[in-house]
Amino acid sequence: MELTKEIQEFLINDALERFLCYVKIWSTSDQNIKTTPSTKIQFDLGKLLVEELKELNLENIIHDEYGFVYAYLPPSKGFEKTQPIGFLAHLDTSESVNGKDVKPIIHKNYNGDPILYEKDSELSLTLHDSANLEKYKGLDIITSQGDTLLGADDKAGIAEIMAACAAWNKFDELKHGPIYICFSPDEEIGLGIQKVDIKKLAEICYTLDGGEIGELEYECFDAWLALFKFKGLNIHPGYAKNKMINAIQIASRFFSELPEAESPEHTEEREGYYHLTKLEGKAEEATARMLIRDFESENNQRRINYLESLKQTYELRYPGLNIEIDFTHQYLNMLRYIEKNIKVVELAKKSIKKAGLEVKIHSIRGGTDGAQLSARGITTPNIFTGGELFHSRKEFIPTIALQKAAEVLIYLAQLWIK
Ligand SMILES: [Zn+2]
């Protein structure tokens, strides 16, 4: 069923009103705090959502000690036996930019000129920042005042899910199966989703946490962490000849052997890398930390083998030197799990097309909550929110995105009951 003008208008008005309200609620997470949620303020947004979910007649609404909000939307009559699906978005915003006292500004009828900011006269948003702005001429764009991020990541995702729930509540003709909703804390510090109760989710879920309109993500890095210890031998430098084994000196030589082309600053798209994030120590001992990333696990295995062979070469070259390398697998490319249930992706593509959009498949050069959930048996691709330039004072979203993402959810629910 195609969505009527009335429903589309309802969606944009509902999502916009909610979005403007959510972004004003401060919910920055903090990676230095190890509790979940890392910041108590995330409960504030959660509390509001609980009230709104009640108004929309969802059931089993829970706000737990970790800050998760769960809710259940019972199926339309006659669709009780259809596949349950779930929608997730995160409550927190990134700490990399101030997220307190966000004041959203709607720039009506954007004409392509640079958007200027009231709170920072040096800052402007132009076509250089996002080529997509060209397509949004004549539409409304929401930004911050230039002194904070906007928080479309991921309050746009929350508003879009809530608007879909509001539409399911209001329009009986929008049929759907059982739907599970979850708003989670601390996505930005990578720790929230570990505390999720997967019994309160469906086996098939979608996160709404992507970027530009039409985007669909179901692949992320295969990720390893390597921790190094170089054990040398310190001797008074005046008597050191043929005796000193300078661990920090040798370690820096060791890492200079890695191909420069395989570093984050020289790679893009599907290329992988070694990323040395820390090297410290003295002549006696040095330690280092490295991230190893690729979409293909075989390529990461090749990098691990190379580091092992370098270790052997260096221990031979410097007798008495001892190198320990501890490799930990951090997360797997979620495509490995999604391939087993490709319908999850196929229906998402269909829904995006039904909403009149071009599907933009994008590989995530990082991790995602969906990767952790997929590893735990919940197949979870990521759908666009329509926001762009996340974690920046230039973050923006065209208002049409709020409607389009909500439409995609409604089409998805329809396709899953067929
Ligand atoms: Zn996000």
C-alpha cells in the first residue's frame, strides 16, 4: 500500500515536533565513566520517551537500570503469527562536541547559499561540507546555532521511530506484525549495547543510526587489537656497547617497517590498515597498542602473520630482546551474519525504494551496535536517519529526511507481513 498525502504530512509534522524537543534534552555520554549509562542525564530523555510510548498505546514499556527503554507494539488483527521485527536508536550524543543547550534552527526554503551561524560568525555550512545540500535546495534544513552539535545522531532516529509508532497508532489501515522498540544508552562510547536484554528484542532488528537519505549499511570492519611488549636491557650508556638492548628505540624501528600505505590516513572505502595508537617506554621496556582493521578477515590474518614474522626477525637481529604480542579479536564484519538471512537487507532496500529514494549501500569503516547485536544472533542492518556531518557543530538534517525514514519503517513493517 502506498502512503497517502495525509499520512506523509502526519509523519513529517509528528517527527519534526518530536525531534525539536529531543535535541534540546542534554544526553552526552562520557567515555571516562565506566557505569551504564555513563551519564545520568541519559535517563531524562528515556523518561520522556516512556511517557510518549504510553500515549501511543505501546505495551510492556520498561525503563531499566542501565537506561534502556524497551516497548512492544502488538500486531494488527490477523497478523499475530507474522515475523516480529525491531527498531533501535541510541539516546546519547557524542562528547566530541558540546551537546548541552542545543537550540535547533530551521532554515526555511534553503537556497544554496552558505548557512551562517548566530553563535559563531566564523562558521558556515556550504556545498563543500556536503554535496547533498545541492539536492536540498527549496527544502527546510535544521542546524544548531553553531556552538553545539545538533544531535540528529541519533535523536533523528528516535523521532523517526516514534513518528512511525504514532502513525501505526492513528491509522488502522497501516498493518504490521509484532514490533519491538529499543532506545539504548552509550552507543557513542561503544559500551551501551553490551547491557541490552536480547530477550526484549526481535531476532530481526534495524538500527536507525545512519547518515544521508537512502543509506543502508550492513557491513563493518573485522577488527583486531594488538598489544605489544618489547623487553630490552638497560645499561649505563657509557658502558653500553654490545650490551644495551634499547627497547623503545627498537620498537620505533619495528613499527617503521609497516607499509605506510596501510594506515588510516592513506586508506578509504574498502581498504584496511594498521593503526598504531600508542607507543611509550624506555630502554628497558616499551609497550604499544595497535588497531588492525579490514573488511576481509583474511587480510587481517595476513597483517597478523606479518607482525609475527617481524617479531621473529627482530628477536634474531637483537639477541636478548623479547617481544610479546597479544592479539584480541574485537568484532567481526556483520556481513558474515547478515549473509545467512539476506532477506533482512532485501526488504530494507525495497522499503527505501518504495519511499521514492535511491538506495545507497555503504560499508562502515568502524564498528556499530548492529555488529555486536548480529554477533549475538540479532541480525541488525543500519538504516539512514538523514542527518549528516555527525559529531560536528555543522551537523544538519533536512526535515524531509524525518518523514522519509519514518516511511521506510512503515513500508518495512508492511513487507514483513507479506
Ligand atoms: Zn549514532
